[in-house]
Amino acid sequence: MTFRIHALPPDAFAPLFALSDAELAGRNALRRIVTTQPGAPCRVSLADAAPGETVILLNYTHLPAASPYQSRHAIYVREGATQAHPEPGAVPEVLLRRLISVRYFDDADLMCGAEVVEGSRLAKALSRGMAEPEVAYAHLHYAGAGCFAASVQRDASRAP
């Protein structure tokens, strides 16, 4: 089964960069200057921010569903980031070099499967997992920190 990884759209995050540090703090967010790479994976560009780049660290609701799995966690967003649009079946490098937790969900937003894989094995895992009939979508998390990384859908344009 072909899958497509989806980055977050930048529109909701771009205004945060104009806020003062105090205003960000009021939203439980922080401005950071990246000092190491890898270390600040952007959820919009699906790339690691480079040293010297500005990022916002904020809490993001990635699973707003009315289910026990409703979830939010910290994410990084790079200033001026352009939304990534990976090709069907492609895994961005930011995911390839990390340990990834894959969480599969059904149409009722209930978890119906999960696995932890090396990023280099993510494409194979997603192809297998998204082929399961009960799986509606998946969420990827960086296994170490537990942070949301990206969402995954079946790629309808290549469905059998």
C-alpha cells in the first residue's frame, strides 16, 4: 500500500514569529536559536533546522479527536519554513535518521496498532501498516522524546 507523509501547514505558525518572548510565554511557547544539528526537526519543512536558525517550540494538538487518544505535544517550527510535500512512498531524511514510533488509527480515531522502527525501515513499516483494512491513518512520533513528527495517509492516487 502506498502512503504519503504530510507536514503541517505553515499558516498557523507564521504569526508566532512576530510575537515578543513574553507573548510567546503567555502561549506556553519559546523562541530558540538552534545550536546543534540535528536537534530541532521542523514539522512544516520536515527538515532539521540548521545552527543559527530561529525556531518556535510550542505545544501542538496533533490529534484533536474526541477519543481517549486525543493528544498534544511539543513541536518545533522553523521561521519562514515552506511546507514539505513528500512524494508518495517517500520518507524525508529527518525521519530516516531517527527512531520512529508509528501509531495506527482507525476511522473512530482509536489506536489499532503501533510499532517502533528505525527510520531507515519506516517506508516498509508504513507500506505494511497502511495496507491493513482497519487502518485509516497513522501518526509518526520521534520515539526518544515522544514528540509528534508527521501524519500519514494512504495515497489514493496510487491505490490498487
